[in-house]
Amino acid sequence: MTMENLESRGSRTRDSDRKTRIHLSLYDRLKFLILFAIVFAILTWASLAGNPLLNISDAANEQFKSRSWLLILAGIEAVRQLHFLISELAAPYHGIWQKYFGFVDALLHKFSDWTRYRLSRVIKAILMVALLAVVLGAIYKETPVRALFLAPKALWSALPMLGQLLFAVFFIIIQFGAMFWFLSRGGVDTYFPDDIRTRFTDVWGQDHVLNRIRENLLFLEKPEEIEKHGGYVPGGILLWGPPGTGKTLMAESMAGETGKPFVFVDPGAFTNMFFGVGVLKVKSLFRKLRKLALRYGGVVVFFDEADSLGNRGNISSGGPQRHSGSPAVFEDGCHGGAYLSASAASVIVRESFVVGGAAGGGGGGGGMGTLQALLTELSGLKKPRGFFNRIVRRTLGMRPKNPPKYRILVVMATNMPEALDEALLRPGRIDRMYRVGYPSKAGRVRTYEGYLAKVSHSLSADEIDKLATITPYATGATIKDTINEALITAIRNGRTSITWPDVVKAKQLKELGPSEDVEYIERERHAVAVHEACHAVMAHRVRQHMAIDLATIEKGSDYLGMVASIPPDDQFTRWRSEYESDILVSLASLAGERMFFDGDNSSGVSGDLESATTIASLMEGHWGMGSTISSHASNRRFEVGAPGGPKGGDDSAKEIRRALGDRIEDKLSGLLAKAQTLLIENRSEVLSLAHALETHKTLSGDDVSAVIEGIPGTILDGRPYKNPALIAKIEEYHEASLVAHRNHERPNVQIPLIDEPTLG
């Protein structure tokens, strides 16, 4: 149909503006005629059954004579339908009828639509009873009224057989009903107000989220504050963010603050082997919620790990997160990437997943129909509730009562909001979405203070502040676990009070895991120490946006050694100079191994090269931090040729990749040369730090700085490393290790010892 036809049609005509009567359906036109025909056929059959000498024509003629009123009714109905048909087709006829007989419709429309509907049902019911009485009278050879009262007796006599059939049907239904009822139990825990002692004061480090949640609770307690102005109470909240940030604790505190029941829904409650069980569970859950809401004036329901129910399988990661399948960059010899800034590490992880195809789809949620049932319940349809209200009142011709306003606050939590179905997140179902992210430094300080207040400790305010600084991405769960591990360490050492070394030890244990009880051979120990010392010295010299947390050559589960760094401040933007310093730190291992081992290098630099290449690729092709301005992603999307190369054509993608690869290689080569220059200038510092690592295995960031700068540290005194005599001995030991490296033998020089006692 063309636009002109659509415009000519306009809107649908109002009933009051119609020139003809509204068309009836075929069923409405024939239903009474069919009913009269059925009654006539039954009466004819009853006459034949009572007199076997009659044939069908004689029986029909007899009924025509004795039941002439039935023919009259049928004729009246036929005339009525003919009148309707002419009114539907001929506008002049309909206009004359409305002019002279329209008062009949006017009288009828004085009644409300619902009253006219009930009156029509009563008239139809009387007609049906009258026809049934006539039919029963013909069957029982009695008067219609008497026959109507004899019908229950006949029904009673047939009850035994009907009862057996009904019992068989109901037994089968009860079997299936009981099985599905049993399968639909469980997975939902209800906590009443007296059972919940959690309050907002128990949630630390997320004040900005709690302030918004308080507003939701205000509307739950006083809904008239917004409803009287024409609004509606937000009934759905999504809390999303990394694991352990306090989403479940927040939901529990909501119930504690409001004094309402708290219903916890197990994330796996709707996963079942039978189709339809999940739907029954959703229906049963919301039936319970409505009862609790009416009894207590409101209820809080919490869906933990909501992505297990509303998962579309479209998973994308953003921000610093833990991944179960780490890419190769985090599995090399020196735990490559641990020394990177959090944003750089996050970029490498995300790009590795995309390239490797690991960012794939998942399942479809809690099962077929379950998500749809949840969406229906959350949509807030005001349909009548209750058997008496829906069935009995309608049977009696009464309008069902509207349901009350159920005060149900739905809270969902997930760490993958991208996996949730868009229909679940629309306003009206989930009205507000709050990110529960990593606490700020002030939030971490408050969280540490809260958990330390529950145990005996000797940490000062400055030490707590420092602890919050060196744990930038600590969540409430990890902080609680760290304090608990520190307490275990203190008890193991025969004390009941936590000290600063206990906390540092607990932090290292949780972040690195227990070190493996293995010993390197001398030349490999020295090579690992030099490798990590190059990372640490480069990070100390060129990177100001990150501070070294610790350096170690103790072998872990997936690394030989590592240098871990932390941001000294909460920073939310990253700059080209910072990413270049990250690349310098990554390339320091390759430059250092080639410098200290006569051009040779180990396979342990592979992860460092991968991280450096990934960051350089994004700098050159995406972030505008390279030698060109154009975006590689846009060029690839629009099939634009490489800058300075052929434009378009089948080889455009190859040209883009080749040009980008050349720019990346040029950038990495330039930064590698810069790294080599810096390491040459700091040769003695690298060998001094390698000696300290071989001697102590693990150093804190303060001790690393002490060795490089030649000042006292927390545990280690770095001043002896500025002594030329010690430096000469360390150089001699390195030369012996280099010879041992070439010949695969033990060094013929022992590692030099420092006579000065360490600090602490």
C-alpha cells in the first residue's frame, strides 16, 4: 500500500461517526439460529425415540405443529439478523432507523457498559435454562418445569461412572502436579525483619551508592511522596561491579534499614532439567512476594548473580577484572604484566581475549521460558489476583476487584551487566542501575579501620593509610580476608595482636600465593635476579604514575620472579608519557638481558614483548598517541587505504596492517634503544639490586628504592651498595656468572656478602 493510500485512509472511523452499523462476525450472526436448530433436532430425535412408528418427516411435522413457538423465535432472530445485515450495508436504511428508533439504543446506553454486559448474560442464561427445560421435558415426557427438577436425579445416578472417570483424570493430573511442585521447591530463602541485623553502617567504602539507595528506600516507605504528583515508585535496582565489592551486603542492609522481609534467590534456583519448572518457580516466588508485601507493607527480593538468569551470552569485559583464563602475557617467566599499570594490564587482557576468540557467547539464562516469566512478573501488570476474585466474581457477573499496590523492591547483582537481556534492564523493571566499583582510597581506609576494629592490632593511622595506598583495587571481601590472614600469621607466631609485618606478609601471600619450595641453580638465580632488577630500576627511573610494591625472585605457581607496582593515587585518565614508560619497563628485560649476557636473551621476555607490542599497537592505531592521527579501527571499518599507500582495493586491509606494523616496530625499536641507554647509565644499580634479590629473595618497594638510591630502607640498608669496593665484587661475581652461563657450569666466584647488618 502506497503512502498516498495510507494518507487518504486517515484514522479509523469512530463508532459515533459511522454511517452504517458495525459488522457482526459470522459466529454472532448465526449463534442463536444454530442453537434453535439444535433444540429442534433434539426434540425431533426425542419424538422418534418415543414412537418407533414415526419417520423423520412425520416427527419433524409434529414438532412444527406442537413447537411452533420455537419457529417463531427462530423467525424473529432471522428478521433481526436481516435487519442488522441491511444496516451494515445500506447507510440510508441505517440512518432512517437511527432517526425514528434511535431512542431504543439511547435508553439502553443509559446503563453502563458493565451493567449492560451483565444484563445480557442474565437474559442469555434464562433463555438457555428455558430451552434446556423444554428439551428435558421432551426426553422425560414431563412438563418442562418438572423435567428441569428431574435432571439432577439422573445426574446423581450417573455419578459413579463419572466419578471413576474424573478420579482417573485427577490422579494423572495430581501425579504431574506433585512432581512439578516438588521440583519447584528450594532456592529461595526468606529472612524476616528480626533475622536481619545488617545496617548501612556495616557497609564501608561505598557511600556514594548508599546515598542513592536511601532515596529508593524513602519511596518504598512513603510512596505517596511521589505518587501524589503523578509519578511511580522505582521498584527495581541493579547493582553491578567487580566481585567482592559489597553488592550482597548492600541488599541485605536495605532490608535491615526498612524492617521488611528479605528474600534471597539462589542464582541456580531456576536452572532445571524439565521445561516449565523454572516458570513455576518464578510464579511461586512472586506469589510469596505479594503475600509478604501485603503482610509487612513491603518486601526486598535479591537476585544474586543475575546474569545466570538473564544471560544473552554477549560478554565483554572492561576495567580491571580477574579472568579465569589468563592470556599468555601473564604466564611467562617473570609474571609479565604484574609491573604494568592497571589500565595497561586491563588493555592487554581484553585485547588478548578478543584476538584469541575467548570473548564468546554463553548460555541463554535459566532455561526456556524462565526469563520470559520473570519479565512478565516484573512488568507490573495490574491483573486481578485470587481464585474468588477472578473466577467466582466473574461467574456471578461481578467485576473483579483491582489488585492492591504491592511494595516489592527488586534488587539484582551481577559483575557482567553486558550479559543481561535488554528487556530486563528497561525502565519499569529495573529503574536504576548503580555501579558498585572498587572503593576509593578513603573508602579503603574506612574499610580497613572497620575490620581492624574487630581485632587487636598495633597499626597506626599512617600505616593504615599506607596499607590502603598499596592495595589500590582491594574490595571489602579482599580487605576482610587480608586482615584475617594477618591475624592467623600473628597467632602462628605466638601473638594475638596484628603488627605491620603481619599485614605485609598477608598481603604478599594473598596476591602472590605461597612460594614454591625450590632452589635455583646459581647461574639461573642470577639471570632471574638481573631480569627483575632491570624491570625494577627502569620502573624506578622513568615511571612516576606507579610505585614499586615489591620485587621477588621466589618461584611461584606461574612465574619465576616478578616486580609488582601500584598506583600511589586514584587516577582515572592515562597519558601517552605514562604508556611509553610502561613500554620502557616491559622492554627493560630484553634490553637488560642482551646487555648483561653479551647479546643473549631468554624466552622469559616473551610476555614482556607481548604487553609492549599490544600497548604500542593501541597507541599507534587507536589512541592518537603515535606518528599518525587516523584510527586503525575506522580505516579497517571503512576499507580506507594506508596513509601514503594505495587507496581502496582488495589489498587495502593488508596495506593498513603493513603500515601499522611498521609504525609499531619503529616505536618499539626507538623505545628499546632508549631502554638500553638508561640501563647502561644505571648498570651498577641493576647489579646491586640483583645482588639484593639474590640475597633476600623478596624486597618491598621501599627496600628496592633504598638499594637504587643508596639510603636506608624498611628492612634493608642500601648505603653499602654505593661502596665502590662492593660494586667491584658484584661485577666480578656477574662476570663469573656470565662465564658459567656460556659454559653451563657453576660460577667459580661466590656471591659477595655484606658485613653491615640489615635494618629492622
